[in-house]
Amino acid sequence: MCMKQIIGEPGIDLSSDSKMDLKLTRNSESFHKPNSSNHNLNSFNQASQYFPNLSPTNFLSRAENLQQNLKTKSTNSFEPNLNSGMATQNPPLDWDPHAMLSNLSFLEQKIHEVQSLVQSIIDQQAEFSSRPSELATRQQLATADLTCIIIQLISTAGSLLPSIKNTLLSNNPALRQLVNPDFNNNLKCEGLIRNFPETARNSEYEDLLRNLDNEADWMKEPNPPPQSDIVDANPIDEHDLKESDDGDAEREHLPPGSYIVLQLEKEEILAPHTHFCVICGKGFKRDANLRMHMRGHGDEYKTPAALAKPSKEPGSDAHPVTRYSCPFVGCKRNKEHKKFQPLKTILCVKNHYKRSHCDKSYTCSRCHAKKFSVIADLKTHEKHCGRDKWQCSCGTTFSRKDKLFGHVALFQGHTPALPMDEVKASGSGQGNDDMTEDLGGYNGNFASEECLTSMDVKGIDESRAYFSPMNFDGFGALDEFGRGGFDLEDNPFAFIPSGFGQRSGDS
Amino acid sequence: MCDITAVLTVDLLAQVLDWLHDSRDLKSCRLVSRAFLQAERMHRRAIRALRLGPLPVLLRRYVGSLQSLDLSSCPSLDDSALSLSIPCPNNLRSVSLSRATGVTWRGLEVLASVCPRIEAIDISHCVGFGDREAAAVAKACWLKELRIDKCLNVTDVGLAKVAVGCSRLEKLGIKWCFEISDIGIDLLVKKCLELRELDISYLKVGNESLRSIASLSKLEDLALVGCEYIDDEGLYFLSNGNCSLQSIDISRCENVTSVGLTTLAEGQQRLRKINAGNCSPVLTSTFVSKLCTLGDTLIILKLDKLQLLASALEIVGKNCRNLLEIGLSKCNGVNDEGISWLVEGCTHLSTIDLTCCLLVTDKSLLSIATCCRGVKCLRLESCVLISEKGLDQIASCCTDLKEIDLTDCNVNDNALKCLSRCSELLVLKVGLCSGVSDIGLSFIGTNCSKLLELDLYRCTAITDDGLAAISNGCKRLKKLNLCYCNQISDTGLAHLQLEELSDLELRGMVRITSSGITAMAMGCRSLTQLDLKRCYSIDDAGMWALAQYTENLRQLTISYCTVTGLGLCHILGSLRCLQDVKMVHLSWVSIEGFELALRASCGKLKKVKLLGKLQDVLSSELLQTLQSRGCRIRWVNKPLVFKG
């Protein structure tokens, strides 16, 4: 099984990579057109076409289930281990023997732990016969540790993957940039946790892996076959879902059963759909398609009334109150979060996910500084964004001149900044507030340099944000990232996914 | 030989010098002896530089006492020249850089740093100046007086820089700074609480600005000329504000009606000067009756182009008894009756402007002569009904008359004969009076020796003899207009030996040639402005003479002259003060001629007027160089038309 997983892992990894790449290419189409002659990119694009059919929600909800079971059953001592496992998983862009060595030593240690655990079970077998519940606990502990080892093993093996890819893609620098290690890593972890097998469901897990293998295989083919049957092979268990959500609600001190928590897969969220199934969350571009889809959920959706165009008041009361969870683990909107705050609608999910966990790929055409991931935000900003950025000598910026002048009138010695000053401080003027603080010390240096272009400042801004330690909380592998070789000269900054630096965990 | 300084000590000499205002007198004084020169050096407070060359030496010589420096007529003044010429420890309080288009913000920053005690800066008409220049000026934190009129690129931001940097400002002129808005004015008012004089003429500001301005407690003088967005509401704010205005100019504010003027007169009881000309044309009697409440304080009242009834003038006459100046130009309703009521009350009037008051006859002049014997300035342009009788009365009673404008009044030699009795006359304008001939001018020439300005525009009857009489009699003449007096020839021009003449207009005098110009140039060495347009016979020889003799020539118009490239090149290259040249339709000058001549000007020129067709053929590099040195080129597309 282990071997199989290792073989399967590159497939998973590649697929998640391709998802990532895909999103980037789609978002950055304006400046990065997919090269039709590039075989890899081509296949990625095709992958996107088939993605909705894969219905990741199914994996997801089940995986959530599994993960949660695991968590509740496992002891506390397990969690730090898992975390440390995740921490060491950060794969550097190049194959790093030091990291590899540390991973292996971790594995070694872990194996010793399991060894001693199993040994203890053997030793105390007589005692356990009288207390079967304790035995079960021990067994679960052992299983958890084993799975942890498996994860570590896979990730260690998987860390080889980027270096392989690097050699493959070295001819295409743009593509190389799109191989985003951070996203890789997260997707991989998630995928692994999601697909975490219970001993009882081993066969199912194997099926799943096989599917993923297939997926990885067809992704390499120019014309992959449709994979819709995979989706149907894993029908969702509504009861399970409800149970888990109830548990959720209990933890959050919310009225149990008052609502369902749905968590959509990120691909689903990012898909350009507007109509979503209230039961499984699958999205559709047209309402009619959704109604067709609904027929599969039961006979009550097959009635002429249900198939007819919705009246002014859609029969939402037929369904229980639904709330949504963000698929990003660690996010406050993720149901795993201690202070989970559910999102009200699919639209909220879409906007939240794009704003908090995605690239800000829409750049304001006026100031060329502000970036947005939601196009509506861009439009709102562009309404108010003038070429003139009203800035005070103290560095504070204002959207309106009268606001600036009010400020200047209030504070002794403050004056409006001239355009030259604007250039020098544009870094602080354009970005988030935290970046303004970061750049505070730079303003003085730039004061005398008129010729400094805003582009340069932007570059500094972004790179600072990139290396800012706050983005790697809990990962601890900052040094490796630093060494990871983002040679800033080669890479035009436009290609660094800005979501990278700005993803600060919480929304 | 006795040393005069033993008797006349330096401080006594300084007191004598206090009474000398004319530069020529001062020059002669300097030339007396070294002691006199030293005394003059210590006494001198102000310098107005005409050329850049001797400036550093001059400034070093006068640095101890010099307080005021005027560089407005200095050609090719740029940042480096400015920073080099101003000595570092100095007592300069006032610097004028008006029209110094070659200077940039760097020069101004240097100026602000080397003149720590500078209190007044004038950078008006530097049309390219913007916020950066304003910011540079704002570094002079002791500034009390600032003029940035027509610095077209100054916006609210620049004004805010000034307001924050120079909080002690007392006088500020931001006329024609079109980019400034209410927001900027509001900030200015909040930061500069010492403001006494403010000129926001022609700004696109609205009533909100006046609301802010009204809170300035020290404001005395406010000019709002041509503020089209200001209306009665704004004047209401002013009348209820903290300021106690002494002078207000709301002329050309189209949306101000007499209602606003009435509220203003009610609220601002200390007004001494009101200019309400060219506002809304109808003036109600309520405003005039409110003027009565101002009563004795009012000294200047200008009501140009308003509909005035005789009764209104009667009220003014009865109440505003201390009025010194009244402007009634283009007031249709003004007639003899009104004037007589007015002057009966306002006996102190010294300036009366009746331009285009078509109903005014000799009777008005009679009443003015009887009541206002102290009148100094009479403007009677286009008062076609007046004759020598009225002027005779004026001349006999108002012996103090200094200025009279009779343009287009159709007066004749007799009128001039009467006026020649006013020996104090300084300014005489008889343009378009075809009845004026050599006889009249001979009276003027013999009696009005103090005359400074004479306008003989299109007095076609004048010949060489008349000019000779003027030249012989009025030796102090500074300004002479002989346009289209086409009977005058070189002989007449040769009579012009006026050392102080600075401004001469000879447009359309077809008979004069280069020899006349040469003779004139030899006699009039101080010429700064010369108009030779349509003097078709003037060629290169004239240019050579001008280049040789009139060193101070600053403004020259030679359109339609038969000058060649050589002459043009020579004059543009030699005249060191030349800044403004109009050279349209110089058919004898080749493109290369223009090119060379403009290159020869070495960046002195600030304004050039050229034929539009040249825009494409002149090298772009040259045009760029000119523009970068602060030269504005006006391209005109007028057809070539020869007129007699």
C-alpha cells in the first residue's frame, strides 16, 4: 500500500499543481497567454474542462469526515506530530538533501514510536482482554502514527518532484514560476488528509487513489476520456454530512441541527458558476442545468413544479438552513477553526475565497497599484481611483483632495505631497496597511531619488511582502524558502502570484 | 581745494539722497566724487537689473544695504545665474522674479535658502510655474508678501505648500492661477491668519471661498475681479464675516447683482474703495442709498458700465463727500445733470473717469471746473460732445491737472492751446483727433515741459514740425505714440532727441526709413520698447543702428519691415536686453535667417511672435531649446496684407 501511495502521490501532486497552474493562467491571461505549442500547458487547460465532472466535493466532504473522525479519536499528542510533519513538508524548489535528511530522521523517530507502541500492546495483551476499549484506543493511536509516517514518507518522496519538474520546465521560465511551492504544499497536505484511510475503508481509499492515478494519467494525454463515472462511484452520504456538521455546531455553541455546513472544493468556488445545488453544492452556469441536475437527488425534484422555472419565491424553506465553510484550512471561515464563522451564501464563499486565498490578479488600470481578486471590488475601486493620489507629507494618503486638505488643516506642519514625493512613497501608498508599515523606513532613502520609478518600488514592496515572516507562521521552514532561489533579477514581478504574500491565514 | 564731504557729511548726504528719486539724478550724484559714490552706495536700498552681466559685481558692491532686488527685466536669467548672482550673506527683503521664465524651482529653493530674511517674492507671470515652484517659495518662512499671479500650473497643492510654509503672509496675489479651487482657499485662510491683502481675481472659485475668506479678521483688501462663480450669496458671507474690509474689487463678477452689493455695503461699514464695475448692469437705488451709510469713509468708487441714473449720482454727491476718485466709464445714464450733482458734493475729487459717457458735454466740464479745482486726472475718451470751451474752463480752474485723456474727442488745436496752460500736465492723450496739428503741438511743446506721455495715435495732420516742437519742448517724455502719423518723415524722426524716452510706437509710419531710425536711435538711448510694424522702408541699416545705440531695448516689433536675415541675426545677437520680439511677415528673411537669428539670441528671448508657417520648417531642436529656456512662441496665421 505504501508503495502504491508513493507511486500515486506524484499524480496527486501533479494534478494539484496543474490546478494551481490553471488558475494562474486563467487569471493572468492578459499578460501570459498559454502557449499552444507547449504540451504541458495544453493538457492543463484540458484538465480544467473536466474538472467539474470530477466533483471534488465528494472527495472533500468525505475527507472532511475522515479527518474529523481521526481528530476526535486521536490523542492530543498526535496533533503536534502532524503539525511538525507538515512543517517539514515544505518542499524546496530544488531537491535539498538537508531537508530530506531531516525528514528521514523524523520518520525514523516516528517508526520507533510506533514500534514501542505496538510492543506495549503485545506486552499488555492480557490486561486489554478485560478492557477492550483501551485496546481499541491503542490500536487507533498506532494507526494514526502509521498514517503519519505514510504522509511523511510520501511528502519526502514528493519533494523530489519539483526538482524533476524543474528540469522538465527549465526551458520555459514563465511556467517555472507558475509552479508555486506553497500552493503545491497545501494542496498536497489537504489531499492527503482528505484521503486519509481508516483501516475499515482501505479498499475505498485504494479506489480513490486509483482514480487519482487515472486522473494523473489522462492529464498527460492530449485527449483524456471523460471521467464522470468516478463521480458517480462515490455518491455522497447525506447522513454522514449532517452528523459531522452537527458536531461542528456543538463545538461552536450554535443551535444543533439549525443549519447544514457545506464546504465547496476550491475549484468549485473558482468555477464561473452562479447556480449551485443546495444539496451537493455543485455549480452550474444556468439554472435550467441545475434543475436537470436536481433530478438525480430524488423523485421530489422530478415533479413538473420543481422542473418549472422558479417562481419569485423559490421553495428554499423546503431545505434546512445552509451555511458554508471555506475549504482553506486555518481560515476562520473554515469549519475546523476554533471560532468558526460560517458564510451565509455561495456568493459569500466565492467572494471570501477569492479575496482571502487567491491571487489578486485584477490590477487597477488607473493607479496600477491596487490589485483585486474579485472583479466587482476592482470596479468599485476604479470608481474612486483617480490618477491623483492625494498624499500628505506624513505619508498618509487620501482618496479625495478635500479629505487631504482637511487633514493638512488639522495638523501643524503637514503639507500635501507633490507628485515627486508621490513617486518616492508610492510603495507605501499603494498596498495594504501592513505593507505601509513595512516600507516606512524606506521613504527616507527614496526622498532624494526622483527618477525612482513606481515599478521599482512595487518590486521592493512585493518582495518584502514575500519574505515577510508573518506569512509562514507555523511552517518554520523560512530558511529553506530563502534559499529556494527566487532570483529576483530573472523573474519579472508581475509573475509572482501576489496571493502568495498576502495570504495571511485569516480573513 | 576744499573737500565737500567736510561740510556735507555722509548722513546729511543720505538725507539729500532721500529726495532724489530719478535714476539720472542719482547717477550724476554718484559721479561727483568717491565720497558721494560711497554715500549713494550706503543709501541705496533697491536695484533693478536690466542685464545679467554686471549684476554679481553690483550686488557685491551694494550687499550691505540692499533690501530690494528686481530681476524682472533681466534676460536669460536661469537657476545658475540666479544662484551665482545673489551673494550669500545679504539683507535682501524683497526679490522680484516676475516673468523670469528661465528660473525653475531649484533656483527658487536656492533663493529661499540664501536670503533667510526675505519677506517679499514676486514670481508673477512665470506661466510655467507650478506646485513645485510654489513649494520652493514656501521654504521662505518669513515671507509676508507673495505674488504668484499667472503661474498657470499652481494648484491647490502648491497653494497649500505656501499656506503651510509661509504662515506669516500678509499680502498674497494668486490672480489667474486657474487651478486653485475653494479647497485651496479654505486651507489658505486656515493657515495664514495674518493676511491683509488677497487677490483671487479670475479664479474659478465659488461662494465657499468667500465664506472662508470672511473669517480672516485682518483682511483689508480683497480683489475678486472676474470671479464668475461668485454671486450675491458670497457677498453675503463677506458682509457677515469677521473681516473689516477697506477695499474690495468685484469688477467683472457677472453674477453679482446690486442685491449683493447692497448687503456688502450694509455689512462692511469701513469700506474705502469699491470697484463694482462691469458687474450685473442694473444698479438699484437701494445700493446707492446704502452707499450713503458708508458716507465719509468712501474714497474710491468705480461703477463702470452700470446703469446709473442722475439721481444715483446725486445721492453719491450728497453723502460721499470725501470721494477722491470716481469711475463712471461706459455708464450710459450719466449726463451733465448727474455730474453737476456729483461734483457739488464731492469737491475733493481728483480722478474722474467719464470714458464713453456719450451724454457728457461742456456743461459737465464747467461744473467740474467750478467745484473740483483739485482734479488731477480727467478721462474723457469718446466724450464727443465736449469742445475747447469746456477744456478752457478746466485748464483755467484746474491748474493741477496732470493727466487728461481726450482720445477720439474730436478736439482741435484750440483745445490744445487751452490745455497748454496746465503746466503740470504729465499725460496727454489726443489719439484719433484729426484736428490736432503742428500748431497745437507747438503750444504743448512750449508750455508743458513736464510731459511724460504723449499719445498722438492717428493724428494724421501732424508733420515733422510738430514733432520737432514736441521734441524740443518736452524733454522728459518717456512714452510717445506716433502710430499712423504718416506725414512724419525721417526729418521729423531726427528731431527726436529724447534721452528719457523709453517707449516709442512708430507703427504704420510708411515714410520713415533706416536713416530716420538711425538718427532717432542716436538720440533716444534709453529706448526699451519700440514698435516698427508696417514701417515698410526700414531695412538692415535700421537694425544695425538699433543694435548699436539702443542697448536697453527690451521689446521690439519689426513685422513687415524689409529686414533681411543678416540684420535680424545682428539685432537679435547684439541687443543684450531684448526679450520680446514680434517678427511676423519678414518676407526678406529666409528660413536659415530665422534659424540663425533665433540661435543668436542665446536664450534671452522670453516671447517671440512668428508666422505660423515657420513652425514646421524651423528645426524642432531649436524650438525645444527656446522653450526650455523659458521662451513662449506665439504662432500667428495672419495673411500678408500691405496697408498704406
